[in-house]
Amino acid sequence: MTLIKHEIKQGKISFMIWTASIGVLMMICIFLFPEMKSQMEDVSDVFSSMGSFTEAFGMDRLNFGTLIGFYAVECGNILGLGGAFYASLCAVGILGKEEKDRTAEFLLTHPVSRGRIVTGKLFAVFGQIMAMNLIIYALSTGSIAAIGEKIPWKELNLLHFTYFLLQMELAGICFGISAFLRKGGVGVGLGIAAMMYFLNLVANIAGTAEFLKYLTPFGYAEGADLVANGAPDGGMTAVGLVFGAAGVILAYLEYCRKDIH
Amino acid sequence: MDAINIRNLTKHYGKARGIEQVNLTVAQGEFFGFIGPNGAGKSTTIRTLLGLIGPTSGSAAVCGLDIVKDKDKILAQTGYLPSEAMFYAGMRVRDVLKLSADLRRKDCRETASRLCQRLQLDTGRKVEELSFGNRKKVGIVCALQHDPKLLILDEPTSGLDPLMQKEFFDILREQNKKGTTVFLSSHILSEIQHNCARAAIIREGRIIACDSVEALSRTNARRVTVHGSVDLDKLEGIRDRRDEPGVVSFLYYGNMDSLLQVLAAGRISDLSVSEPDLEEIFMYYYEKKDGDRI
């Protein structure tokens, strides 16, 4: 518990900045919706006739004129990408930073086993991601209520839950990488999140690259599909969770045996 | 039971040498010195004992506990001061001390505040604002506040001013009197000579001598200083020769008879023969070839 508290304190500023940024952007988007809705007839036509671009963002499958259609694309991208960046950043530095900042000698010469250190840091990462999602969920539902729209609970819950899964998967993968790092991993974290995002865009555009959807969590966390199907794709989600879990297991295996410099 | 018992401990970093077949025993309650220059393997030995790095081969026990299997139990009884103590940016000194105590699940406030007072450490300051010496003091309090059975100190006095060094060694001696084993790694020989009862010398990853400080200092070698003129060229067993106008000084470890004959043949106005200090002995050990004995 001491370690979890310590990690959360250490990550406080980053947590606040990311949560506030994503939350405020989502709120702005939601508050723009009433104005958009009135012009939506024309906009929908424009958005659904932009060829590959339309497909890439799933705008061919959603109705922009409804709140949920709008929310799934606009807010989905903000929370999807922003959340992915935060989750990756948060996880990718958490184990390696002790060696980077040379605090490893301090932490690891206390009677706390490496396994417990990994567990504490893992809980801190997941706890922060969970807290961020809950705050954003509250801000979003509050904003939708504030603009006088009916809250589409089922779809909203599904979207938020799936984006949370996506973040957990990325966090798991980055956590595994973190155990191998001795220097900062900011570039690695951002790179992975961005790469995953673009892999999904490629898969959306090119039919032959459909298999890429199994590699990236953005494959199952696709706003348009989620709203249309009512659930994330089982196969893709399962593969994603295996990736995440593999990252976590790898972190334990590596960190419990590695030499600390 | 020994406080530290190292058996054939070897650590390689890939192909690079760390330590090689180190054997060392430190009894409980000892004030033990570990001497060697930078890169000789002092820190590698210590870091292996503390489980920061795993041994390549060999074994070691601290307080009778195996360094691989019982790492956490060892760490619970040990206080460690790293040569460069680093802490989490943004934390105040008192938070670092509390974090350290909490990680040990102990309430150390009383001891901590006493130590901070003696070391004149301001607990309200942020750690990143501290000078190297003040950071070291935080490390010292972290290493001592939980009353460990064994203290492992890696070059503890670097950064401390002479007054603080004195206070620090006073604290160490008090702890040692209470039964704490002190393992002091340093390249400052006077520190070892003044405080330790026994010491080991490490060179290129191997222990080359381990004895009481008195015995280590007591060698056949003598520091000879000659005023006048004398021909030393044929004399064997000279090291560290220093020539100044009219004075020649050298460390002599050869046959005394030969020395006297050479001296008798010269013109000498003054002569002193003294026991070398540990510093000179240390240089001597370091210049020796592998396997040589004094």
C-alpha cells in the first residue's frame, strides 16, 4: 500500500494534466453538439462522402445527426487516442524510471520483494487509468445532461468500457516493456500508442490489411462498430487481453531477475 | 554466526569483469573496512550482497541468511548508504524518511529526528534542492533510522565537511558499540585506519589482502629517508622513490643487510626509517604483481 500511494503521488501531475485535457476536450465536443445537430444534414453528407477518410474513421457506419453517432466518432477519438497515450506513458516509465532517476538503489534496498514492487506499481498504473476513466465518464455524462440530450446509457457505457479495455491492454504491453528499460521510455510509449492507432486506420482503409485489427486494440475499440454491433468483437478483444496479460507476466519475469544498475 | 560470509563469489557483467572468486568473512559486531580504488569491485560486492545484482557463481550469507533466497529478510536487518544517494524529485526530506520507514513497516520518527538534529539536516527542504553532502545525510538517516544489525556504507563521507565526517563517525562508533556490524567501503585510507579493526583490500575484482588494520600496516616494508648522497641503483626492493636535492626517500621491502651495506658506502648526514602508513601500504599492494606476498 505504501508503494501504491507513493506511485500515485509521483504520478499526480501527469494524471491531472491528462485527465483535465481529455475531459475538457470531450466536454467542448459535447457542448458543440447542439449547434452541429442543426447543420448535421449537410455535414453528414459531407462526412460520408470523403472516401477512404470516411472509412478510416468509421463515419460511413454512423449517423452524425444523433448524439451517440457524433459521440462515438468525436469523443471516441479524443478518449481513444488521449487515453491510449496516457495509459502507455503511465505504464512505460513506471518500472524503468527507478534506474533512470537512480532511485533504484533506494527502493530496492528496502525489504520489499521485487514481485511486490511490480505488483504495487501495476496497481498504481491501473488505479490511475481507472480513476481517469471514471472522472471522464462523469464529466461526459454530466455534459450530455447539461446540453439537454437524453443520455444513451447502453452505448455510452459500452464505449467507455471498451476504451478502458484498450487502455488496459496498452498499459499491460508498455508495463512489460518498462521492465526492460533503463532509460526513459516516453518515446517508446507514445510511439506504441500512435502506431496502434495508425494500424487501425490502415486496416479500416485497406481491406487486405484487416488482420491488423487483431494486432491493435483500436481494432475492437472502434466507435462505429461498437454502436452498430452492441459489443466489441470477441476474437479481437480476447487477443488484445492476451497481449496485455503477456506484458504484465513478462514484467514480473524480467524485473524479478534483472540486475539493477 | 558471521555478519557477512562470502564464498567464491563471482560476478561478471557480460564479458566485463566485476568480481572474481571473492572470499570474505566479517564477524558480528566488527567495524570492517573494505578498501580499493574506483572500479576495483567494492560496489559490485556490496550490490551483490544486497541483491541488487545476482551472482554469476559462488554464494554469500548475510546474518546467516542466503543472499539469493532470503534477500528480503537480509534487507530488513540491513542499513545501506549508497555512494550516490538519490531520491524522488519533489519530495521533502521528511517524506523520504517516512517513505523509507513505511517501506520497512516501522515507526522510526524518534531515531530519525535525533539523527537529523545531530547531522543538522533540515527535514523541510525538497530533496532536489539539496547539495551532494546534504543528500548524503538523508541517505545516512535512511540507513540508520531503523536500527539495523548490519550497516553497509559505500564511500560514506564524500561530500561531508570535516565536522560532519567527525559527527558521522561518532554515530557509527556508538552504533558499533551497541552491537551493529559496520561494513565500510572506502578509498580514503585514513578513514579505515582510524575506525576499522579489520580490513580487506580489493584489486581488479579480487581480494588481495584481508587482515587486521594493524597487521596490514605492519609489513616488512619501511619508509626510508636519507639526507646526503647514496648510490641506490644496485639495491633491489625499492618502490615509490622520491628524489629531492640532497634527500632521497623510498619504500624499501628488500633485505635489511643489503640496505645497511649500501647506506654504509654513502655519505649520509641524516637518516630516518619508519613504518609506512596505510596509504603507502595500499600503494604497495596495488603495485604488486598478482600472487606476490609481502
